[in-house]
Amino acid sequence: MTLSLRARVLIGAILWTVGLVLLSFVTIAAVFHFSPDLPFLGRRGSIHVVWVSHALLITVTAVIALVVGAWHVRRGLAGIAQLRTRLAAVHGGQETRVGGTYVPEVQPLVDDLNVLLDQREEAIRRAVAKAGDLAHGLKTPLALLAREAERATAEGNVGIASAVTEQVERMRRQIDYHLAHARAAASGTAGARAVVLDSAEGLARTMRRLHAERGLTIDIRSSDTHVARVQREDLDEMLGNLLDNACKWAQSRVVLASTAAERSLTLTVDDDGPGLPAEMRERVMQRGVRADEKALGSGLGLAIVRDLAELYGGSVALGDSPIGGLRVTLTLPRGDGST
């Protein structure tokens, strides 16, 4: 039989009251008994023995009542502490549902909460599936448009082809942005775990090939123990955008480094390019804003990184790089196993 929280608190209160009353009685009796100013009947030695034995029995009874009462109250409140721990795990992404068995007053609330969590997960899964279907449906005609633009270029219609290519690229970036946002919102952080070094090295190899003619040096300073609590695809999306921007502006060098704190990972991407004025740093974090309006692109790169980081409880900041250009600081929650 599982006692309710109300019953345990009531039993604990009664036992504590009994224990305190008994201890108070023993204390008052002891003061009167051992007071030298109060006369007692004869045979004080016998009375003293009887008094000591009774006082000891009453004291032991009082202590037992206090201990049992405290145990009942603590046992009743343990479910609340457990619920708080489980909710923190759900909020932090370690769990998707509130587990455990609780006192009768709390269990119905937990059951209803789990039903809501299940319904929310199912609704998000359906929404993301529809978003994915829409994205893939749009990518096919976009690929056809890009092919037509290539054909137009071959036929000498460079102006039209360039305009079409730019708009196709802009639409692709919009699709990638919203699809990444929906995917991260759906996956949350439950069970997410990505090794920074694996993503960084793979992306660095890609960037070296893309910018091979410029001879860029891309240094990776991380550890295989630096694990972020994010989905691998989303970490690739964030670091890919940051490295791509850094390589576009760098003169000769890009550095990606990671450091671990107690609950977070800090990733920095530095370049030795011209940097970015302080007054522009807040603007370029907004969707659709580019540092150079003449450059191709949709201005969504940093916005994607910021939105994905915030979905995982992280942040992005811009500052001056120690190697002369721009430093982007990406902070993400740690995954299990980071040191």
C-alpha cells in the first residue's frame, strides 16, 4: 500500500508532536527532580532509580517518534524532489518523458504531462515530415532551373543566367535554413551527442578543396573528448556556415578551436581577414543581412547558426580575432563524456 503525501505528512506531524511533548515532559521533570531547592519524600535513592528508568524509557520513545516522523515526511517529499530531477532531465534533453512512480497526489499530474509531451512530439514529427516533403519537392524544380541557367550561359545569355543562378541559390539557402530550423526544433536535445573534432575535420577537408586555389591554412584545435549536446547534422550546419564565412574573408588562415567548461563547450572560428566593424556585428546576425551586399548569398549563414544555437540553449557572439580578422564564438551545451 502506497501512502499518499497528505497521509505521510500528517503521520509525521503527529509523531513529531508526540516526540516533542515527551521530550518537553522529560526536560521539565528533570529540572524539578534535580533542583536542590525542592524537597522530595524519603528514600530519595529509590525514587531516583525509578525516575532515571522512566525518563530513559520516555526519552527513547520520544526519539523514536521523532525519527519515524521525520522519515515519513522525507519519504513523502522524496517524490517531489524526484519529480523536479526528472523535469530537469526533460528540460535539459536527457529524457523525453517524465519517468518514475509518485505519490497519489502527484501521479495523475505526471501522467497528464507525459500525454502532452507525447502529443507534442508526434505533432512536431508530422510537421517536420511535411516540411521535409516540401523542401524536397522544391529542390527538384530548383535543380531544373539551375540546369537551364547553365544552358543559358552556354548559349551566351550570361546576364539572364547569372540572375537565375543567384535567385536559385537564394531559394536553396532559404529552404536549408527553414528545414534546419524545423529539424532542430523537433529533435531538441534528447539523446543528441556530436563530437566536435569529427565535424570540424570533415568540414575542414571540404573547405580546403573548395578554396584550394587560394592556399588557405585551416587549423583545427579540438579534442575527441569535446562532445556537444546537439545533433550531428546541426553541428555540421553551424560549423559549416562559420567556416564558409571565415574562408570567404580570410587572407591565408582560419583557426577553429574548442574549449570545455563544466556545462558548456566554447567553439571559436578565427580568420585573418579584414574583420567586421563593431557597429555591423549586430546587424549581420539578422536574417537576410550581408556584410558585403555585392557578394553572392542570402545573408542567412549567421542567422542559421544563431537560431540553431539558441534552440539548443547556446549562443553566438562576434568579436575581434587575435590573428587579425573576425572571431565568431559559438557556445553549446556539453554532451556526456566531455572533459
